Amino acid sequence: MRVLLVNHFPLTGSGSGVYTANLARSLVKNGDKAAIVFPENRSEYEHYSGVDLYPVFFKGEEDIQGVNQSDMNFPCFTTHPRSVFNFMDMTDAQRKEYEDKFREEIGRAIDEFKPDIVHAQHVWTLAGLSAEACQKRNIPMVVTCHGTDLMGIVNEEKAGVNWGREWAKKASSYADSIITISEDSHNLAKKILGDDINAVCIKNGVDTGIFVRDTTLDRATVLKSLGIEKPYKHVVSFVGKLADFKGVDVLIDAIPQYEDEDTVTLIAGNGELREKLKAQAERVGAKNLVFLGNQPQTVLKDILNVADVSVVPSRREPFGLVAAEAMACGTPVIATNEGGLPDFVHDGVGILVPVEDSEALAQAVHSSISGERTFDRAAISREAQAKHSIDKKVGDFKVAYTHAIDKMRSAGKVRRYFDVDDGEHDL
């Protein structure tokens, strides 16, 4: 099967980017073909064996030679480690440029790669553009709703804007199914997009080839590799972008309540709130706190492995991929009891706390690092590997793909289709 994936963000730095890259690589491992259309603002970016890439270039920190680079950075729903430009801040001219650049690249990718199906990420502009391109060429499509797209629709409508909503309508009316990533996002998608959408829940998946328990790692050595000379006895980690809905400010308020001279808190990630959060940390007296900035997944794996706990204090997390990644490393998770996190964070793998409650968060961290609460790290890793591996979810995606292809094929409209017995054919 040939699958073209389309995403609104680069393939690192955000949950949907990681989701897209993980799925593409797992499809290739499964013997399928995959390609990705995505925005990029660097000349050097990640490549994946067997995956065809179609980047659309935007202006970040460098001028990229030899490409048609936009003067604006790629827009976001909230913030991204490499862009703080918001969809809400776009002018009409910028929206048109964004549409034109992706309309051209999506069309080019479809015509060159010749996919059996297009899988767009986010029920938003690029999903609508993908629907437009697929409809012209009789190609089936599915869309994954990641949750931040729903936030975008709500925020736009509060401001009296309907740009994203209009594209979302086009996407959801053409797509065979809207794939949701948690029970919470499933219910929210139906509420915002309409009960009549064909919503299918396929929960997020972890690259368990990277995120795996590693008992050979030495905590002091990992800390030293991060520029931290002191061999702290306890490590508390946060991984994610520094955006308001991630609740990092709640974590910082909690730090003085649990930290001591033997405990360090590591914040891995970046975003528009970095300086504000640093000022907050100084104000509340969080002494042993280190902002690490963006880190590659291989380094995040090491951080999670040596951490006593990984904290996910989000105000509302559509799924919480970083929690599943931590669990795959055998690390217990302290997470909020909102959004998609309660779907898989339970007493055996961590602790759920109320949103906005720094005291409860601090108590949960303290109980974990003091030994009051103990966890079987090997069992946590086994559970995550069994339930959250993206490789084990590929079959669920292919069921959704095959349903969409067969539906169009039965209507006599599919130009290309996948047949289990005979392979690919042109009609």
C-alpha cells in the first residue's frame, strides 16, 4: 500500500510531527510505501529510510538557499519549539500564500508518489487542501484529529474567524473517516465537528525502537552529558513544548514543595513561554531546575530512563504521547486527570492529579522519589511496549485505509487501489 501523509508541522518538536514520522517508518517496516508533505524551516532536517519527503520551506532562523522559502515562519495552533507564529495572527495574504504553497506541493506529491490513500493530520487547512486534491484525482482520504486543531477551531470562532473551520468542513465531508487519538478527543471531535462524522479511535503509538528501558545507563553520566556536573540522587523530568496548555507553570510552582539538594528537575523542550517560565522559577525559588531546550529523541530516551518520574501537568492533553514514551522506558508518570491521559495512566504506572493543583503534583512527586510510592519499572515498560507500540497499531491504520479504498472502489471512482492478493493496479 502506498500512503501519503500530510502534516501541518515539522516531523520533530510536536506530537503530531512525531506521530507522522513514527507511522511512516512503521508502514515502511511493514512492507508498505510512505511519503510525507510537511513544513520545514531548516536546511538540515531528519530523513527516514524508505520514506519520501516533500518539505515546504518557511522562514526560521536561517535563509535556506536554493528553495522557494516563505518570508513567514510556519504557523501553529499554540506554539512550537521552532515557531511562535500563530494561525490566528495570519493576514489574508499570508493565508493565501500558505494555501498556494501547500496546494502545489500536495498536488505534486500525489502525482509523483501516486498514493493509494492520503492520510492528513489535523482537521484543518492542509486536510482541506488534501481533500480538494484527492477529490480531483479520485483518491480516498482519512484524517487524524490531534486535538489542537479542535482548539484552533474554537479559538478562531471566538474571534469571529472561520478560515480553519471552512477547511475542516471540506476535509471532514470528503474523508472516509476521522481518526481520533483518545476517548476524550473522540468525544470532542463529534461535539465540534458534528455527530455525523465517521470517527474511529486509534490511540497514539510510541516508537518502541527508540523509547525502551535501558538499565545500563548511569544517572550521573547522563546528567554530565547534559552539562550538569552534580550527581543528583533524584531526577524529575518534563518533556514537551513550553505552551500554556502544557501546564509547565504548575510544575514550577510545585518544585519548591518537593525539591531538596539531592533532587533536580529537568525541562526538555522549547516554546514562547521559556523566558516567562524562567522568571517564574526564579520568583518562586526553584533552585535545582534546568531548562534543556529541544533534545533529540535519543537523548530524551536517556533522560526518561534515568528519571525517577516523568511529569505531564497538562491542562488538557488530547492524548499525551510523552507519557507513553516515558512508560516505554519504564518511568512512572505523574499526569493530570483530564483529556486523554486517564485512558492509560493508572495506579500501576503512575499517579493522576487534578489540573492546576501544584500541591497535589508536589505531593505525588515527593511520594515517588521518597519511596513512599513504588513502581515496577520493568512492568511499566512491558505494558507500554505491549499496548502503545506504533508497530502494533499499523494494522489498525491499514484497516481504516482499506475501508476507505474499498468504499471508493465499490463506487467505481478509485484510480488506484490496493489488493491483498494481487498488489497495486491502475484502473
